[in-house]
Amino acid sequence: MYLEVKDLKKTYGTGDAKTMALRGVTTSVKAGDLCVIQGPSGSGKSTFLNCIGGLEVPDGGSIQVDGKEICGLSMTQLAEYRRESLGFIFQFYNLVPNLTVRENIEVCAYLTKDPLDRDDLIETLGLSDYRNKFPSQLSGGQQQRCAIARALIKNPRLLLCDEPTGALDSHTSRGILTLLETVNRKYGTTMLIVTHNNAIKDMVDQVLVIRDGRISEDYRNETKIPAAELTDL
């Protein structure tokens, strides 16, 4: 398994304000798989993703990514792990407003020793006609494509996506999901996708459902359908 999580725990606050966000989560994800993480608001989905991404420090348990233990790393080591192994995509694009599409992507290319080919990536993501435009000149879908390109230029083995279609209409969402599917197929990138959108589970290899800080469902999807055929997005 590429990702192995065992008995993961995370608590916020103290005393009467203490909240257990994760209550002993255990799961694993195969290399190159698309995995969706679902559950109601406050269930622990984003906390789970942030712990894997080294953005939150768990209180207990184990996270191994490609055989490397993440729990217990120093802040410096976590920063190196994020730089070398991970790509992040969020609901809000966080593009640098005074940089063009090409420049936004190039900024992250300098963070790795082995970046993907910039021009090939721009073409794959359908950004060739927009490479010299600024974020304010782009639609929401085009901005999200740029954010995806920026995350992928580092050639990460693991891509963490937190509500990547949350701010998009259904047509644009389908395009972004088709794009993630293409990236997964072309580069073999393992992806974890946190979403409230129930339709997305039909296009992935594995489905995790988190409720009250625990995994209530964890199963392989044996009837995958292409993202382009998803309905009710």
C-alpha cells in the first residue's frame, strides 16, 4: 500500500471545549488510486486530509506514505515532506494575482528537483491559450486548472484535494473531474479527494466515509464510471 493510516487520533481544545476530530482512523490506499473521502460537515474529513498532508499534527497513531512514517517528524521535516512528496488543491485557488498562469506554475516548479515538463502540463490541462493571462482574466474553472497545474508541476506522488469542485457549477465540475482523471491516468498520481458531492464516488477506486471522527464505510468501487458520465454534480 502507498498510504497506510493506523489508529489516527486528533483532538482540539481542552476541558469542556475539547473535541475529538479523529477517533482512531485506520485505512490504506493503493498507489495510483483515486480515493474519495465523504461525510457530513464536522465529521473529520478535512482534519484527516490535513494530518496526511502534514498541516495538522495528530495526537496519536501512524501515517506511512510510501513507507515513510510522517507522525513524529519535526516542522522542518514536515515542510520537506510537503515540498517533495505532495501536491495540494483547495476549493479556493490561492493564485498569485500579479503573476500570469505560466508564472504561477513556474513558482512551484522551483520547489522540486524533478518537475514535470511545464509546457506539456499546460497543454494537458487545457491552459495553452491562457498561459499569459492573469488570474483576474480567468473563469473559475480556468483558475482551478491553473491551481491543479501548480500542484502537479512538482511531480508529486500524492495529490490532496479538499473540495476541488466546491465553488464550481456542474458543467465546470465535470470538466475538472475529467481533468483529474486524465492526470491520474497519465502520471499515475495517487489522489485523495475530500468532497460533499456524492456523485464523485462513482468515478473513483476507493470510497471512505467518515462520521463523528471514525470511518463508517471503506470499500472498493467495482463499478467505476468515467467522470464525463457523472450526473447530479
